[in-house]
Amino acid sequence: MKRSAEETNILSLSGVSKQFGELWANKDISLEISSGSIHAIVGENGAGKSTLTKMIYGLLTPTSGSISVRGQSVRFTSPRQAITAGIGMVHQHFMLIPDLTATENIVLGDEGSTLFAPLKKKEAARRIQSIAENHGLVIDPGALISELSVGEEQRVEILKLLYREAEILILDEPTAVLTPSETEQLFTTLKSLRKEGKTVILITHKLDEVLSVSDMVSVMRRGRIVATEPTGSVTKSDLAHLMVGRNVLLRVENPPEEPGEVVLKVSHAGFMDVKGRQRLNNLSFEVKAGEIYGIAGVEGNGQNELLTLLWGMAEPGCMISGSVTVNNIPLGDRNSAEVASIGVSLVPEDRLKHAVISDFPVDNNLIFGRHREKKFHRFAGFNAKAVMDYTNTMVDQYDIRYDMQSNPPLSNLSGGNQQKIVLAREIDRPGLKLLILAQPTRGVDIGAIEMIHKKIIEARDKGVAILLISAELDEIISLSSRIGCMYKGSIRHEFSMEEVRKGRSCAQDFEKEVGMFIT
């Protein structure tokens, strides 16, 4: 017997809109999500995906429209109400307390304890272990969060939802910080949850992942749902066109490079952290003017320590050996400001920690680190008109989307638009000789990735030496002039310019070849 729509649709939205001042973040959204399915939601940065999921989870209340769970109308005013209704959410930036154990984080807010009935940690740990084993979520319930990898932290977040017996799991950009093997494991877990009858709402920018794991996909553009289709009926190109409203180059055009003199030279570099762990070991490579040197590797193999070395951020007590020069100038003990002064720019992998101040507005963030440049000054203070003109130029060139009239804090912008601000500021730096990019398109939509890749190649063609560190092998292969495979703190193998050019013609096979040297 056929089930009715009310029985098969666990979540329904009808005419849902959300307004912030004059801005409609979501407009007239109607959506049906089937029980026991993986439903992907994709869209450009600022398309309204986060606003939509926050309304489903009770972090925001709709301006108009209605939401139903299992056929019953709901109007959540807090996440606690959503959790009670069986809805859970894993945010892109994890909500964990580093100094507590996995078990303590999982039960936090759902302890079931009183003054005379304290929390039964052992019992909770046993239940957590059982849930974890059933879904392939390998975790030590007694481990401190501060001791876990990013992938393990994500498993803790998912276990928080399953511990509360959530039936609808919202995952916001779950693979943004995962290694390929961790991503594969996550997808195995999601399929296990679907088999159990759970419903997963997957927010992602990675269209290959959408096609490989989801049953249905909804595309958002400028606050509206423009299409909802069975995943098997659409291609990557179809989704990209629906997201952006035009054809998108899935692999950027990369004309032949003309490398010049060596700009960055790393010779036999070693790095031992304050705990005595060897993070870099006899690391050597060089980057020439007008080329992109890509470093491929699973995260945790010394990439962070290399960035620390190049940007003058080493903690006291770290042991550093070997040499690093930029245009034959030793970096030595230079701090970040001194490194920048010799023509180096850095786009770090964690913009919130190292590149922006989220409580400050866009125009401030666009000149951080460059605020001493004469063009931004007038007499003893800043030239407001010059700063605003510069802001308008960067907003236009990098398609940064926000309400310019209200000049909101950076925290009001989507993650992808925040990333565009960092890239605009650093690529446009005058006198740029070396551009260091760490995960430059992480959490960025496919249309913005196309633009960012073009800007990177433009910088290369102007003679800038570029060091590209990325966990995305397709990004490394499509952009790099040469590729160094990093493993356990050193370059395990280097692919020449000729090998990389040849590899692009059969990218999937070349990805496998590169992958052999980084795992």
C-alpha cells in the first residue's frame, strides 16, 4: 500500500521567508524532505542555506510561512525545542569544549542528573560506545576534545545528535576540514544512518559529494529554491548552472606558465614543537616567480608548521633548523609584519583565527595589515573616502556580497564572502613577490572557486611566486606548475612541470598517482 505524502515527508516547509531589515535572506521557500533520505542543499555563498537551516533548527524564527515535522506544524523559538522534536545540527564550526572529554561534551545539556542523582559517566560512556560502533564512528569516549583530530571532533558532534535520538540530522559543510579518508568514512556513516531510517540534510559546496551520497538535491539562489531534483537526474554542470545562473568552468583555464628566478627557497628545514615532536624533517623545495608550487598532502603532515615557519609565528621553545629565504633574504626570526614588508602575503587556512576580526566591518577587514599604506591616510588619520573607494573596488572585483549600506560586522557575512575579503586584501597587496595560500577555497561555492582560481592565475602571470597548500587534489592539479607530495614533514616526491601538464589530461588517474605519495 502506498504511503501518503504526510507519512513519507518528515519535514515540510511552506512559503517560509526570513527578513533582516530590508534584506530578504530567504523568500517564499517551499520544500518537502522525505523520511529516511539524504537531502542535499546547495547554493552560492550568501544564497540563504545557513538561514534556512537555522530556522529549521530553531536558531531563527521565520518572518512568514510555516514548518511542519511529521505533519505537525511547529514554530521553534530555540534549538532546545527543535532537539525535543528530534532535530539536531552539526555546525560548520564545531560547538565543543576542549577541556572536557568526548562523553562530557556529548551529554552536556542532557545530563539527566540532579543534586541527589549525579551524572553516571560510565553508563553514558558505554551507551556512547555502543552508538559509535553501530555507525562506524570510532571514538574514545574518555579522550579530551583537545587531544582529538578534526575528524574525531566531528564524530563527537554527530554522536551528540544520536545520543539525543535525533531523527533529522542537519550537517553544515561536514567535509570542509576532513581528509579524503575521513570523508569516505563520514559517507559510510551517513548511509548507515539512512538505512536505519534517519533523515540527513546535507549542506555542502562540493558537488561531487552531492552526486555520490544524496538522494535528492535542492538548489538555492539568492534566497530562493530554484530547483529540487532526484540526484540521479542531474549532472555536476547542471547543478553549477542552477547555483550561479550561468555556465561555470569546472576546471579553470590554465595557460602555460613562464617561471623566472627562485623567490622562495626552503633548505633542509626542520621544526620540532614545544612538546618535542618532529613536525618538519629535512624539508626542501623552491618556488619561482611566475609559477604555482602546489603542496599536496593529508592534513597533519607538517603543513601547519611550514606556514608557521614562513609567517614568523613559531612559539618560544620550538626548535627550528635549516634555512628559509625570500629573494635571498633570510626569514630567520622575522615576525609576521616583517615578513609582509618584504613582499609576502598569506591567506591562512583559519581566517577567523589569523586573518580577520569578525566584529569589525568589511572595510576595516579589507585593510588589516595594510593600514599603514599611504593611500589609506589623510594627515594624521585615515582617509575615509580612499578606504571606501578601495572597498567598493574590491567588492566589485571579487563579487563580495553583503548590505553595503549598513556596513555590518564581518560576522554577518557568509563564510565564502569572508574568504573573498581575505583573498582580495592579500592578492592586491602592492609589491607582492610571494603569495602563500592555505586551503584558499575551503567552504567556498563553485562560482566563487572559479573566480578565485582565475585571480590566482592572474597573480602568477604577473610574476608572483605562489605556494599553494590544499587538501583538494583536483585544485592542486588544475592550478599547480609543479607538485610536491608532503608526508611526515618532508617532500616525499615532486612532480615536474611536464608531468603535471600531462597529468591534467587524465586528472582522475593523476589524482590516484599523487595520492600514492601522500598516504
